[in-house]
Amino acid sequence: MSNQRKIIPDNAPFTREETEWLDHFFTQMSPEQATWLNGFVSGFQAYQLTDSGVAQSQPSPGGLAIQQPQVSSVAEKPTLMVLFGSESGNAEALAADTKKLAQKSGFKATLLDMADSDPAKLSKESNVMVIISTWGEGDPPERATGYYQKFMAADAPRVDGLNFAVLGLGDTSYEHFCQMGKDFDKKLEELGGNRIQDRIDCDVDYEDAANKWIDDALKAFSANSETAQEPVWEVSEASAPVSPAQKEVYGKKNPFPAELTDRVVLNGTGSGKETLHLELSLQGSGIEYQPGDALAVLPVNDHDVVTEIVQVAGLSDDQPVTNKKGESVKLHNFIMEECDATVLSKVFIEKYNGFAQSDELTELLKPENKPKLQEFIWGREIVDLLIDYPVENLSADNLTSLMRRLPPRLYSIASSQRATPDEVHLTVAAVRYFAHRRHRKGVCSTFLADRIKIGDTVPVYVQPNKHFKLPESGDAPVIMVGPGTGIAPFRAFLQERETTEASGKNWLFFGDQHFTTDFLYQLELQDFFKDGIVTKIDTAFSRDTPEKVYVQHRMLEKGKEIYQWLEEDGYFYVCGDASKMAPDVHGALKSILQSEGSMSEDAAEEYLDNLKKQKRYQRDVY
Amino acid sequence: MSTDNPQLHANEGIKTRSNYLRGNLAESVANPLTGAVSDEETQLTKFHGFYMQDDRDVRAERRKKKLEKAYSFMIRLRIPGGVVTPQQWQDIDRIADQYANGTLRLTTRQTFQYHGVIKGNLKKTIQEIDATCLDTIAACGDVNRNVMCNPNPELSHLHAETLKLADEISSHLLPKTRAYHEIWLDEEKVTSSEEEQEPLYGKTYLPRKFKTVVAVPPSNDVDIFAHDLGYIAIADDEGKLIGYNVTVGGGMGMTHGREDTFPRIADILGFCTPEQAIDVGEKVMLVQRDHGNREDRAQARLKYTIHRKGIEWFKEEVEKRLGYPLQEPKEFHFESNGDRYGWVDGVDGKSHLTLFIPNGRIKDTADYPMKTGLREIAKIHKGDFRCTANQNVMIAGVSPEERPNIEALIRQYKLYKGMHHTGLRMNSMACVALPTCGLALAESERYLPDLVGYLEEIMKDCGLRDDEIVIRMTGCPNGCARPYLGEIGFVGKGPGIYNVYLGAAFNGSRLNKLYRDNVPQDNIIPMLRPIIQDYGANRQPGERFGDFVIRSGYVEPTVKGHDFHDNVKYKNYMI
């Protein structure tokens, strides 16, 4: 080392040993290597800045690059676009985790929301992973609708050579389970893409299956990528992705047992509705939420429903079964707490028919009998199948293997944490109906209504929804359309705007069946109005008159003013029923723009698209 | 009369400020946040024919449910003489289903009430009522209310004339403000420079409600002596109308604990010709307008004006305004104040069926589809319907050809059910009271049927099964079911507690008197049993229960009204 030149100055932030090493290195370096290193260092720094998680967990980056000498070039890192379409936030969270995992696996990964992108950009990519959820009647997430339509169009740009893999999120209890995943998967292939891993269709208990699939997919992308490199850093546990929730004491993986402190049926005597106002204590949880977020509730099944299932299956309550952790537990308890014991789906019937071997079911499951199957499923539950198509000698493990994990239920939060710091409030419609000779109960709503007592605890976590948020500016006018339980987030909004002393105007459209019995939170709304928090309230009660009146009719009556508010940079929010109300409200909004803003239908649609892009038209519909 | 007098009752200011009954009613009704109208407008709605009420059964739960009181409105129609066409009956019936609680309530003043109409439906309901050529103007409020008239089918010539009088008085004394038409029927406000006028009422209308009736002897079904202004039709030997005895100053309402308030039997003022009748009625009302008490609403009815100033003074004042004297009253005779149930043949070959409607409530139940039955009859009926003063209904003017079809429907819908009741039940009458009436202190319509059931047992045991006793019950002392004219009267004091009155005349010519006060409802039967047993054992031939209890000394007779509180034998039952 005696012949080396002094290159690194003494005041450089290195130890003497490091300085000597660097001096030696630079002395030997070719001009080409120097150019390369120049790029590498700046790239590396940029990388560190964009991913604090990695930087924190790897505090000695200088050493790392050197300890991984097989990485010859960052510039040649394969790219991976993680493209998502999300409604409730699940797809988005999963995509964000995937991006981090991909980065750790050596990809130059980017995260892209369909809402902010265009299919034309796909042709420039070499690897894309699509994560998309399906809603309603096989519909894309609200904000991904534009992207989906363009992508499905006949003139969608080709993606020849694009490596892709598709992860679909959905719910097997819906007819068009994971339709979006299927559509994207098929179309990508048609447009010349190269499927590097088979699509996965995930049910509501998607986490484990999704994580494993993502891990496999990243490996497949690596293997298929021409410029594939060994990972820069090994991921210590591929099955445990980095999740923001893990940083919290309580979260999705570790729900907080929240005490039920109050429960009131908001509907007056004589109502046909049963809408619950629930107050849960978050004291000591450290859980934070924003108005617009949802609370996930983990219910327990109805005891009688489970008892009947066990009975008709010819099993006993105490029979041992193996749970997910491999522990032996009692059958009844296991189904009560872990299994979806009610929702009938095509998937379930298929699996069940593996045991039942019923010609009738086999016939029903044929693709051409889809409408019949849907008709069959409507109003039926798992227990009906067990009774009507009995299986002899069905083992307890057989039975539980048929059932998917009991999914959490999401409810829009009805309180502002500023107003009720240690509490979270929900507005929940109890689902009860009579079908196929039996009384049916919604699992979670009747869990909240009947099966827990004041003082009991309920496992909950917050599911953030950053696409349903009050405007940042307190001055912005806000129009809220929230009939029925759709009122929930707007109660939170109003509480928030009251406690933050926001000066913007607020206009609420509310509707339900009957004025006298179903005007949810009437006294509170009267106070909000008296105190000037709510500027205007319009109501529509559909069953008080022979002709049915809904919120969209009230909107049309006030079209001129609604247009004015929008033109004053107002924000428009919709919460509640997705199948009828939200499209009707959208239609009303469009016709208001046409009549008041003298727009063509296309122009009105474009106006609304722009509102969405500016986050001034947000929906939380279900 | 000056209205800035601080002594005046607050309602006088409300009337003065209201710009002839408009106030902020339109705005108050349009407010979607509440089912209520503001306090001041609540007073004004009465002049338009409706009262704000709330379901008192659910008051306690509502606040916890974050709901305001279950407000709704009682809407009362104006139907002079209580006569409606079959088409109107069908419309009235349909409106009850569309906007009210699905029932119709016949009132003691020959009209219909809707209950449970929410504020948001007021306008539509009134528009629908208007479309049937009926209205609700002045059905409540400090004005001349619905004018009653005996629906006398046997003497149908006379009835036609008296009904015409009822109709004409109603029109003549109707408020002339266009407020009702502007607010509810979207009538354009006339932009005339002329100040709107109420030629008869002026800005402040009357001090208090004013009730007018027409009776045709020998029936006193309208309870002529219980009203501010009454006309007793007098016919000559051929049954031709020659004029009316005019009565003034009757009234039922009083206030518990105020002995200066009392029910009062009307005085007979004199006799007038049919041509003078409207003029006389107008002048009676105007004297009351100018001399009634506007400071204390509990002293504001005409009965107190006459009690205070004397009937002679009052007669002079009326005659001064008339410009001619009234004649001496003619002889007349009343037999009863009940209804004649069943079929009655009229003079024109047509017949009339009076159906007993328990408590005047027209509704469907599983085994008694009364509302549907009456609607089906209305669909085929060629005559008309008449609401009686005892909350019953008459299917009137049935031709011999039509009768079998009507009778078939009566059987099909079991409308005869009401006709097999005892004389006790068919002469019982209760007001609405709980849960909707804001004044009620105790149950009435929901309780009296049970109580009558217990009394029927006693009557049966005493061999009095078919005897009639007039029983009246109200949930408060204001007197809607005319309880002080019951041979047995029950007036609510508090939940489950009643004052019990005995001794009114069967024909409505004498008030009853307090027998016991503050009686818990469970004690009513043990208390009345020995009296009824005594009546069964010791009455004289043809002696009415109301007369018997006086002769036997259970109560002293009430002579006029201001002696209503005198000579009470047993007070303070609780002690």
C-alpha cells in the first residue's frame, strides 16, 4: 500500500482504515469504472431516500454494496410495475407491500394506481403485476373504472412481450367473483403479454394465499427477466411481508378488543328498519383513525346456526379439528370463531359436491346454468346445502375444509376522533330476513346487535380509506349524500368540521323509509344545524308518500344550488348503497350539470371525471 | 280592541301578528329537519284545521334514539251537517291510507279526523282533501267551527232545510282570509293594495272557539245545550219548518282545580224565523267577539261571557245589533241524545241505516273489516253518508232496490257486529286521548271499551242487559266527548285516575255532578256496582239512571252550570 496516492481528503467522513482502502481503490480505478460508480452512488442514494423502511433496517449501506459484489449494475435492475385498482384499500395496501418486497428482491419497482394512470403506459413496461379487486356485479373499483374501460376497449394498445401476473381480490359470495382479475388476466394475454405466473383469485381471507403468490410471482419475474439479477438483499422471511400494520401494536394482524360502551337502535318504534348506533372504546389502544376510514369488526357466528350445522353434518360439538396453527380445537368453537358458516358460494358448492356427488348440484354447477345457480344461492346458506344434499360420514376436518375463514366486516366510522378521542362509533343496519322457510341473520350485524352485551369486547382494527377524506381546506364547501347507514361517515365529517372550526359550508342529503321513525341522528343533526355546522339539509323519505322519493330527487330539485356549490370548488361525497343509490345520484349529478351548466352528456361526464381526479367527487359505497 | 294590552293572552298577539293566519307557517312547514312547527305557528295551524300532536307512548324512548318527539298532525275536516257523498267517502278513506295512520276517526262534531299525518305530508293531504271538494278551514281555532245538524232521516223535508241552514251558517261565518289557499293550495297571492279583510272577525278573530249546532226534536243527538250557539228546529203540525229556538252559552270544557271554570247548559235566547237565523247567529258571534274574555282563555268561551254579564244583557246586546226583537221561544220536546241504530224508513220511500262505530274509529281488524266494508258500500251506494254527533255513521237515502246489495255488503264485512252490542255500549262515547292528544291526562278511547265490558257484566247480573245508560269518557276536562252530559261521566285526572260524575239527563238537558274524584281505574267497578244494583232493584218504571241517582241521593242535581261544583257530597276519594 506504500505506492498509493492520497486521494480521499482527511476531513472526509471515513475512518482511517476506510480512507486507506478508498485511496487504494481509486488509484486502481479505470475511467469507465469511475463513470459507472458515479451513477451507482447517486442511484443508491436516491434509493435510500425513497425507501426509509429499508434504510432503517439496513443501517450500513456502504458495506452492503460491497458485501454483495455480484451486483454489477443498478442501472440494469429489472423494473416491475405494481399496478392496482382498489376500492376499500385492501388492494392498495397489498400493492404497497408488494412494491417493497419487489425492491428488496432487486427490482426497480414502481407503484401505480389505475386511477392515476392510463393503459397506454403499459407498453413501455417490461414487468407488471396487477392487483385488482372486484365490486358489486363484477365491477371494477370506482376509481379504476376509466382505466378498465380503456383497457378493455377494442383499440387498447398492445403489450407485446410484457411479463405479467394478475392477483384478483374478491368475495366468493358474489356471483362475479374476482371478475376484474379474470378480465385483466385475459386481456393482457390477448394484447400480447406473457403470463409468467397463473392468476390467483383471492377470497376475503386473502392474506396468506396472496402473500405466498406474490413471493412466487416475484421469483418468476426474476427468472423471466432478461436482465435478471440475484437479489441485492435476501428477504429473511418471504412469507411475512413488510406491512405498515406490523409496526402498530394493534392492527389487522392483532385486532384490538374494543369494549362496547353503548348500543341504541336508532329507529323509532314501528319502523321496519333496525339501525344500530354503536359506541366502542379505543382507550389504551393507540389506534388512530380519520373521518372517512372504516372499522373492521371480527364477528363470531351465531351459536344456533353453528349448532345446527354440526348436527345436520352428523358431528358432535366437541369433535377435535385442526386449526390454521395446527392446534387441535373443538369443532363447534372452531366454526364459531374461525369459519364462514353461512355464506353460500359457487366455490363452496363445488367443494361440497366433491363429497355430496349430487346430480342436481352437478347440473346446477354447469356453466350454462349460471342464472339458476344464482337463484339457488339467493337466500340460502351453508346449512341448507347440508340439509338438502346430505353427505354421509363427512368428517369434521372435511366440513371445516369446505369453509373459508370468517371474514372481518368493514363499517364506515361514524365518529371523528377529535370529537370522541377514546371512542369509535358505528352505524350498522341489522340484517334479518326470511328466506326458504328460515329466518336469516347477517353474521356481523346481528353479532353486534344481539350477541354481545354492553361491556363485552369486540376485536377491531382500522381500515384506512384515503380516498374518502374531507378536503384539506376547511373553507371548501362540502356536499354529502348519505341515505340510510350512508349517514355514518358524514356524522364523522360534521363532528370533524365542528371541532376543527372549519368555515366551509356543509350540505347534507339524507333519506330513509319514514321521517318519523328513520331520521337517523335527527336530534344531532338539528343541533349541527342550529350551531351552523350544517348549512343545509334535505331529506327524502321514500315510504311516507304513495310515490317514492329518494335523495336524487331532492338533488334534482336543488340542481341550481348544487351546481353553484360545485363551481365554488365544492366537494361532493356519496356514501351508502352501491347498486341503486350511487348510480342514481351520479345520474342526477350529471343531469344537473347538463341543465344548470348547459353541458352535453359527454361534457358532464368529463366534468365529473375531473372532479374525481381533483378528489372532489369521492364515494364510499357498498 | 287594542292588542298591545299586556294583560291579553299571548295567543291574541299571535293572531294579531299573523297577517290573517299566515305567520311563518309556510316556512315552518318547509323545514325538513323537524316534524314540528314552531310554537307560534302551532297556534295558527288550528285555524287551518289541524293540531300538532306527538305519540306520547314513545316519548321516553325517542331522545335516547336521537330522535325528536314523534310529531304528527291531527287534521279535522269541515263537513257542515256531516254529510258526504259516496265519492267523497272513498276519497276520504283513501287519503287515510296514503297520508294518515290508516284509520278514520269520526268525531263528536260530525266530521272526520285524520291522525298521524306527518308535517311533510300536510300540504299534499290538504290538496287531496281540496280535490274532493272539502276543506279543513276553521275546523279548529278561535272561529266558528264545523256546524252540526241532526241527520234526521224520518223527517227528511225538515232535515233538508236544517242541513241547508247548517251549511249556510258555516259559509257565512267562515274566515275570509286567503291564507289557507295560498299556503296549502298554492294560490297566487293577490297583489292588491287593499288590505285583506276579515269583515266579521277582524285581525284577532274570536276570543276562543265557537261551536254551532242545529237540532231537530225530538232527537237531541247533537247535544244542543253543550254548544255556544244552537238552533232548535220548530215545525208546525204538518211538519213544516216555522223557525228556530236559539240557544246560547252552552259548553263542556273546564279546568281541573279551577272552580270558576265549569260546563254549562245553554240558555234559550228566543225564537227566530228561518230567514232571520243566519243574521241572529252572526250577531251572537259578534257580541262574543267584542265582549269575550281575551286575557284568560279558560274564561273566554261565550258561556262565561253570559254567566258574567247575564243572559238579559246578552239578549239586549244581540237585539240591539239585530235591530229587531226575538220572539218568545216555542215549545219543544227532546227524548234522547243518542242515535237510533239500525234501519229507519224515511218519508220519501228511502231508508237509512245507522251503524254503531265503537268510539268512532273506522279501521280494519282481522275479524271486523269495517273500513273496507264501508268503502265497498261507498262504491255502490247512490245516496249519501252522514256522520252522527255520537261518532257513528248513517248510510242514508237507500232505495228499496239498492237495499239488498247494501245488506249483502253489511253481512260480508260483518258491519252488523256493531249492532249487537248492549244498550250500554251503544250509548258510550270516548274521546281520542292517549297516545296522540297533547291534552290527555289519562286513557280514554283505548280504555273505555274494557270498562264498558265490566259494566255490562254488572248490568247483566242486575237484569239490565238491554237498558241504555249514556256513558261518556274523556282523558282530560276539556270535554270533547261531552262527558258532563253522561249519566255516568269519566274525566281523566292522571294516568289510570278518573273523576266520576253521575246524574246527567238521558236527553242531554241536565249536566251531571261529581260523585267521586281521583278514582283509580281498578276501583271504578267496585264503586259503581252497588249503585247499579240499587238501580236494578229500586228504580221506578221508565226511570233513567241519571234521574235515579239524583232521586236516590247519590248526587245533587246540577241545575245550570255554575252550580256544577256546588253540593258535591264526596270529594277526595283517595282520603
